[in-house]
Amino acid sequence: MNHLGSQKSGFHIEIGFGMNPNEIGRTVAHAKIYRSEQIAKIIRKNRIQIGMITASAKEAQQAE
């Protein structure tokens, strides 16, 4: 997420979601990480209009 939120990328990331309990509540690249179960609530509350779903290369390969 650090490289996605850089000035070079042109993206400003404010919120992140995850499933790892060690990441929940932390801030990564200026984005607070919330539990994945909170996605719908956070999207409505913050009026988010654009989202991005990412996965590590390892996880993406397993998703076949």
C-alpha cells in the first residue's frame, strides 16, 4: 500500500481494510486499517466513490 499512496502514483489513499489482526487499527501510508467486515459501513459513512482491491502476488495466484 505504501507505493500506491505515493505522490508519484497520483493516488491518495485514506482508508485500508485487512484481515490480519496485527494490522487492524494501524496506519499504513497515512491510511488507517479497518477490519474487512466493516467495508460497507465505512464506505457509506465516508461517502467513498472509488475503491481499489489489491492482493499480494502469492494470494492472487492462489485465487484461481
